[in-house]
Amino acid sequence: MLQTFNEKNKDLLVNINSELIHRDQAGVSPFDSSVQNGDAVWEGLRLYDGRIFKLEAHLQRLKRGAAALQYEGVPSDEKLIDELRRTLQANSMRDHVHIRLTLSRGLKYTSGLDPRINQFGCSFFILAEHKSPVYDKTGVTLITSSFRRPPADVLDQNIHSCNQLTSILAKLQANAAGVDDALMLDLNGHVAETNATHIFIVEDDVVRTPYTTACPEGITRDTVLELCRQHDIPHEVANIGIAEVYRADEMFCTGTMGELAPVTQVDGRTIADGRCGSMTERLSDLYTALTKREGYVIV
């Protein structure tokens, strides 16, 4: 599942610390913490008809990560929203847009790891692209990666950071296997998420998803759980083993970039009948309806 280049994006203006720059001229200082140490947090946002879905929740998660990493000089929500608006307006964007908002510890006065050499406040970068949901709605295929999601005492996955090397290593395995993505387990052998998305399984009409002890607290994941509560759909958060995945009645993945998409194969094993299940379809329809009526009006 290789994303192809969208010609609409060839003249994008990107926002680097409030400066709008053509994508071909945009640059980040080698003294920035995002470059030197991957010391940054980020959010993926989606624009629907002039509204960013769940913007407030995404900004809250961004700020939680910044607080956990003790960033100083974090821009206010109002500042970030204003810069998001400027970027979208400069690119004449209103719909079918994915935005990557990144916040780093900022510039260092010399190279090094010590956060005390960061004395200039945070940097932020806004990249908005014309991009429809990336996953094939007819079915996603996975393998189980040999790389594990680390626990919180190694690298807390609820800090939504730019340190994604375990995900990249898992994705390399998926590419080599000729599948879309890789399923990742925690150190206890329980399912965490894929290299890019949260996962759900359906068993006996109960929607189940793993705990977030070894993966981020997903905004789309939370939205699906809320839809289950609102529509009296039985659901639970639980430890899920790989055998439960293999025998699931349905499986789907969730994320801002791909919304909801069915998983039809894991490790060469077909999930149920290999098609999008009725529960997946129902929740996907409910999610789509929600994005059509909710969101922060920004353009």
C-alpha cells in the first residue's frame, strides 16, 4: 500500500514557525531538537468541509506530550489554531485534507542531547496535504512483526512523539512480506496496535480493542468506543492475544489518516470470510456521519 504522489500538492505552502514557505524551499535548522534527537510531538488532523474533526482532543494530546517532556514556551491553542487557519487558507484548502502538526523542543544553541541547551522556546511545523483516507476500504492485510511495542518504563507510547523507529522497523517487515502493515505486540505477547493504527476485533457481536499500555491513546479509537456507547453496541477494552485475532469474526483498524478500514488477512490467515463485516460497516457509517456534522470550523 504505497501512497502515490498527488499533483495537487506540488506547490504546497508549509508553515514553519509562522512563516509560510513553498515545500521546495522549506527547511528546519539542524539545531532544532526534532532534527537532532527526534525530540518532538505531533498530531495528525483531518479537514472535513472546513472543519477539523476532534481538533480540541488532538490539541489536548499534543499538550500532554509536551508537558510530559517538559517543553518550555509551548504555543497557546489559540496561536496554533490561527496558524492552522493561515496555512489552510494560503493553500485554498477546505476538504479531503490531512494535516501533520508537529511541536518540537525548539532550537539548541549548540548540538547535544541536554535539554538545558534549548533556550529559545518551541518550534512548530504545519504540513497540510490534499490526501484522502489512505487505507483500502475493501481490506487491509497484516503480518505480525517481531518488533515489540515498548512498555512505559522504556518509552511511554502515550507520549505521541516523533520517535517512530520501532514502527519503521515493523513497516519494513510488512513491505518485505508484501502486505499493507504490521501488527505489533507488547512485551507480554498481547496485541498493541499496528505500526500506524489502532485495531479492533469483533467476537460474538462484541467490539474489542486492546489497552493503551503499549500504544497511544488514539483519538479515532476513542471516537469508536464512544459510538459504541451511544448506540448500545457491546464493547470492551481487554488484553487480546494473537489467537483471538486469528479467530475473530471481524477485524478493523482506526486512525485519523485512514479512518476505519477492515482487516481481512493476518499472517496469511483470512479473517472470517475475508470481507468487510457488518459491524465494521456499521461503525464506519456512524463515524462518517459524525465527521459530517461535528468539528472545529476553521475555514
